[in-house]
Amino acid sequence: QVQLIESGGGLVQTGGSLTLSCAASGRPITSLVMGWFRQAPGKEREFVAAISRTGGNTYYADSVRGRFGVARDNMKNTVNLQLNSLNVEDTAVYYCVADSSFWRVIPTTSSNYAYWGQGTRVTVSS
């Protein structure tokens, strides 16, 4: 069983930055595809970013590409999501996700990820 614990959320002004961290336990993250989803108030959960087992491939939603960066620290068994140039549309609960399946293409659908953290809230004020 894999447990994921997010941290780093908070309140930030438009244009600001945050770093979210996801600490995994139960198995090494090198055996897992890791990613992030978010859910804004009144909206469906959406894919944000994902990173392959080796860290050599990263994937981003169009809405965050160029502003967010996902990276893994295998020594610490964590995955970080750097959020830059934040705007009010980025306000959401951010969830760390992981899965041990092997895919030809990293999925962006939430149902493909077996493990979920409890989420960390990011609020961007105007």
C-alpha cells in the first residue's frame, strides 16, 4: 500500500509562487508514476502534471504548461510541484497521485491512478 501526503499549500497573491511537496511511503517512488490533479470549487477534478518513473518525461495540462514544474527526489521519496505565475484560476485543492502500472503513454485520467493523497489547498487572491 502506498500512502501520499501533500504539503505546501496556502494563500498567495496573483503572480506569486508556491511549492507543493508529496511524500510517499510504502514503496519507492522509482516504482511509481507520480502526478498531480486539482479540483477547483464547483468544478470537476482535472489533470495538472505527471512524471515518469525515471523522471525523464514530464507531462502538463495546457493550462499550466510553462508555469508549473514537476520533479521527483528519489532520495527523499518525494515529488514536488513548483507553481509559478499563479492566477485566481489556479485556486483549487491539489492532489498527489501515483500508480504502479506500466503505460505506453502516461495517463491524464484520474481513474488510472490507484493512490491518492488527501490534498492540499491552494488559494490565489487577486
